[in-house]
Amino acid sequence: MADPTKPAPILIADHPALDFLNTVGAPYGSEIEWLESGRGLVSWMTAAGILSVSRATEISGRIPARELDAAADGARQLREWFRNLLTRHGNQLEWRLEDDQIETINRILMAGAHRFRLQFDPQGERRLELAGQYEIDTAEDLLLPIAHAIADLMTEMDRLLVRQCAGPNCTFWFNDLTKNRKRRWCDMKVCGNRAKSAAFRERRKEV
């Protein structure tokens, strides 16, 4: 399901809602939009583990491309709604929102359907886990698991550990799960190495 015209999605945020936020950016210089089409949306959801390969293939074969493209447009709108919310309220200890500010995501959550159940870990351990799937009958239903991930971040995650990369031109976000809670970069291979190189050049100038 991967789009051969684009690099693989960058999944470094340690939360699916933030990986969704990072579906547009310029990690390699020029901006990349991973959700510019319905094919791109399904491809990203597969890479992120939201859809299995078999389910993604079934959805792509059953739902017309124009409807998937419309769903991708809705996904981009949801992403920018979430970005605006996080940028404006992300450093507060509590979400201070009005009803109309969460109407965008509530419309998606209330329209969707799902089937979930408790089961024991299939690896053989007697540990309970929640398993199931969202019903995806229409292209718009693709937004349901994404909206659920956003709602999970807003209600369950430590707000102060949701951060934007310290790279001066980076727009990526991440959930800091490091032991010392001092993660600064979206990815050491990208922004971390750039920062090290910039610091090295500055030191050379001072010599």
C-alpha cells in the first residue's frame, strides 16, 4: 500500500495522534504531504498500524477513489484543527475549551461504529487486553480511529510530555517517553544531527 512517489511516513512521535499530526512536514528540505490523496491516507494508516494490509486492500478495492480522496481532505482538516488546538492549548495543564471547540472531533466520534471486546493476550499470557476494530463502511469512517487517537491523547496523556521538536524549522510533535523526560528532537537522525552539525560549525567559527 506504500506510495512509491513519497518516502515512508515518519513514525517517531510515540503516539498515533501525534504521528497523524506529523503527516505533513519538511524533514528532508521540501515539504511532504502524506495525506494528499485517499491512497495516501490509506497508505499512512497502514504504515501506522491503524489498518492491516488486508483490510487496507479491501477498503481500497471497495470504496471509490473519489470518496477516499474526500476522506483525505477531511483528514487534513481534522489534522489542522488538532494542530491549532495543540498549539494554542498544549502548554496548559488542562484543556480549557468550549463546546463548539470540540464539535469537529465529536461529530466524527458520534457518527462512527466499532466492535471491541476484552480478550486474553494471544501470546499465551493470561493478561487481559482490549481488542476489536472500527467499522469502516464508508470513506468517512476512516477518520474514526484517528479521531479516537486524538481523543485518547487529550484525555489520557500527560500534557507536559507532548512537545514540539526543538529544531528551528521543524513542525513535528512527539510524546516524550524517555526516562529523564528531556527529549528535544523528533528524531536524532534528522533534527538531532542537524543541531549537532550547526553547533560544530559555530565552534569552528570561534576558533
